Amino acid sequence: MAAEALGLPLKNCLIFEDSLTGAEAAHRAGCHAIILTTTHKEAEFSEYSHILRFMEDYLEFELGDIF
């Protein structure tokens, strides 16, 4: 809904998520995702191909590392 309000295509959005449900929602929306492994292990997300990276927290994030 936020992307739509801003006039952005979902494929140009990057989702930060820490849940399987959120990862599934990002996948269905056609968005790339960065997963925080605060509540689930990386292996639990193995079925999703839209995940760009896994992180333990935001301290290790630099946008330039992704794109």
C-alpha cells in the first residue's frame, strides 16, 4: 500500500523482514527482501528466491552493498 501511495512499482521495493509470513508476502508482491535472522534461522527461508541477503541486525547494513 505504501508503494502504491508513492507511485512505486513493487518490483522496485526492498522489504526488510524477520518472519516467514513477511517473506512470503514480499515474495507474492514481487519484491526483493532482506531477512533479519532475529526470530528464524536462515535455513527456514530456503524456498524463497527473492531474498538478497540475511543479516543479524541493521548494524551490518549498507545500501551500497546491495545494489
